[in-house]
Amino acid sequence: MEFAHTAKVKDLQQRVTAFMDANIYPNEAAFNDEVETNRRAGNPGYRTRSWRNSKAKRAAGLWNLFLPESSLGAGSDQLGVRPTMRDHGRSHIAPEAFNCSARYRNMEVLARYGTPAHQERWLKTLLAGEIRSAFAMTEPAVASSDATNISASIVREGDEYVINGRKWYLGAPIHVARF
């Protein structure tokens, strides 16, 4: 079986690589310096200016790559965005600059299944990069980061859902940052 990327995917790869060269790699040293300064000041969770600046320089069409073309995303699908993730993985600030870090799955769930109210309150701000989300799957009797091991359950009872399970304390503060 032969496999070749489409012209659209090849173009996307080239634009991501060029954006990385022009905007991401040059900002890494300043980002690292700011993170260290924030840590020494007791503020390790603060967003850095260099991160915001690299994010602000995002090129048209490279934001939210993983969502279908619309007002929500750049128009790629999971297969199309995979080659760009190799580039994202070369820098610890790239996934945030493209708004394609691990939490993008939360955005996909909200885009597909969220109510209009959920989408207005959470998806809109996540897609804009104004807030961040997280997914915690730590449970007392379950080890590893394999989501198939989760023992918590959710059951529909009439017009409500009942969630039954236990979660461990994550041990790290969770900050909601607006900038």
C-alpha cells in the first residue's frame, strides 16, 4: 500500500516549519530565562511574555490545526496534523504557540458534544488561547497514564448524569490564566 500526504498536508508542513524557524526557536532562550526568573520569585505558573509574544505572532491558518475548517479551526484532521506534530515536538513552547498541546482533546469534545452554553463559556476561550484546560485521570487503585484503566463511571439517570469515582490530589496548583 502506498501512502503519500496530500498537497494540503505538505503545504501545512512547510508553513509550520517556516513558522517554527521564524518565531518559535528564536523565543526559546527568552522563555527559559523568564520561567527561571518566575520560579526564583515563587511564581512558577506565571505565563511568560516571550510565550505570549510567540503566540501573538501565530501565522494565519496555523492556529487550532486539529479542528475542521470553520470559525473553530484551521481545517486539518488528525491524519493531516500528525506530520506537524513532529515539528511541535522539537520545542517545548510550540504546542502552546499553535494551541495544539495535549489538552486539544478537551476542545474536540466540547466542539463535538458541548451544548451551545458550554461552547460559549469554555470552547470559545480555549480556542482563543485565553484559558487552558486539563485532564486528570489519577485514581487511588489504578496505576499508569492509560486512560483505559480509569475506574470512575458516569451513568445517566433521567435528565442527569451521576459520576462515581475517586480521584487523587494532583499535588500541583491549577491556575486559570487570562491574558
